[in-house]
Amino acid sequence: MSADDTRRIESWLNELGAQQRYSPHTITAYRHDLQALQSCFPDQPLDALAEIHIRQALGRLHAQGRQPRSLARTLSAWRAYFTWRAPNADLTRNPAQGVRAPRIPHSLPKALSVDQAQALLDRSQLPPAQTPIDKRDMAMFEVLYSSGLRLSELVGLDWQPLRETGYASHSWIQLAEREAVVRGKGGKTRAVPLGQHAIDALQAWLAVRGPLLPPDPDADTRAALFLGARGRRISPRVVQLQLQALAQRVGLPMHVHPHSLRHSFASHLLQSAQDLRAVQELLGHANIATTQIYTRLDFQHLAASYDQAHPRARRKTQDGKPDSSGKT
């Protein structure tokens, strides 16, 4: 492997982490993706690769057992690296640009029902949040469900815009305007609403946030909306663990991931508003086809309502009368 290529890859990854605030998990995944490309052509510098090499590398990874979703992410990482590298390498064309990712089988997102979401956020059969950590957690989960944020977008929020030497906020909340300004995938910025429950939970958290700060915090820590137990910006893994712990405590019968609340936000909005374009904007999807998967969830909801309500939908019992249970 070329030492120059390795150095350039690390420089690119450092920019993603420092300037665009990509998560450590994403940085690690991208590093592995570029190393996989290097290993496919150990005697050639990355700048010399052409489209045929990218296709060959994808084929090799597929033969090694990589699944379509993993290959699509890998191709995306290669494409982003060459886009970054092109101006300095005099590349006339991004070698990964014209390569299409393998088709990913669409599976329905795992969304909570409205009752399950309410039980989670109302802390069903649990006392109200009292400790700073409990108040922080409730603020995080209310924001996830209220605004449909990605996990990386949530942990990247600042409690107010901050700009100083070496630091500039890219995402923050605006309680007075009842919204959050978020920079999402592709560096695109959008504004998302904060519901009243999220506003109340954020105010309760901000009232106790200060004492958790370390004695001499750096700019990122001072700006961070959500802090971990050690006073630094909270990590995505902590959010995942805390949410699953709460789901178990309130008795939900499934694994609840932060993305479950994003899926629930989208499907519940569609059930009520039926406005796919609006949901696309709120989720920050570049392509409406990505959002359309939630219409399948919405159809499931409508189908269940139909089965329960329509007199011709219910299966007849042995005595010829409709089955009042609503089962089909």
C-alpha cells in the first residue's frame, strides 16, 4: 500500500471529523472502505485508478461475501474520497462516479406504534425524570421523535450557535423559534420543528446542564447541547444504550434504536398528514424515493383500520356472522 495514499486518506478523514463532524463510527467505516480499495490494487496508487478498477474492486468484495448495503456504503465512501481528491490530483473524472451500487432489498423500517411511542416518552409506570441524566435522556428522545433527526444529527446539536477561533456551530436549537437548525447528509442544512413536549424537556435539561460541564471545557464541549457523564459531548453509543434501557424499563417488547424514533416520526406524520413532500423535507432526504418507503408503513396502518372497520373485510365465523375480533 502506498504511504502517500494512506497519508491522503487520513487527511481526508481528519477533515470529515473536524470540519464536518462525522461520527467516529462513520470515520472508521470509511477508513476500512478505502483500505479495502487499496488492498485490491496494492501496486497502484489510488490516483491512477479508473472506473474499470472500481468495478473490479466491487466484484471482489462481493465475492468475499459483502452484502449489497455494505457495498453501497463502500462505493459511496470511494466516490466521496475521489471527489475530495480530484482538485489536487488533476483527476479529469471521478472513477467511482459512474459506477452504480448493487440493488439493496427494501425492508420496512421498524417503527413504533403511536401507543408504544407514547409509553416510551411518557415513561409509562415510571416516576417522572428527576436526575440530570434522566432529564437529558428525555430531552434527547423527545427531540428524536419530535423532529425525526438522525442519531449523528442529534449528538451534533449545540445549545446555541457558537463561533470562535477553530470552532463554528453547524447545528443548534432555537427554543424561541421552536426549531432546530441541522446540517445533515451531504452538508445540507434544514430547519426542523420542535414540539411542545420537546421544548419542555429541553428547558428542563438546560436548567441542569451547566453543573455537568468540566472545569475548563473546550469550545466543542461548551457548545454541545447534550453532554455525557464525563461532561463531554455525548457519544452516539451512549444514546443507543440509554434508549434501549428505557424501552426495557417501560416494557416495550422490541429493541428500540434511535433510528426507530426517526421511523416512527415519519410514519406517524404520514398517517395524519398524508404529505410525502413535507416528510421528505423534514427528514432531509435528497430523493423522495427514500421517503416513499414510509408510505408502505402508512398503508399497513390503513389496512389494519380497514380490517377493523369495514363490514366486508372481516372473516366470517362458523355461524356465518362476521368475526368481531377483526382478524383476517
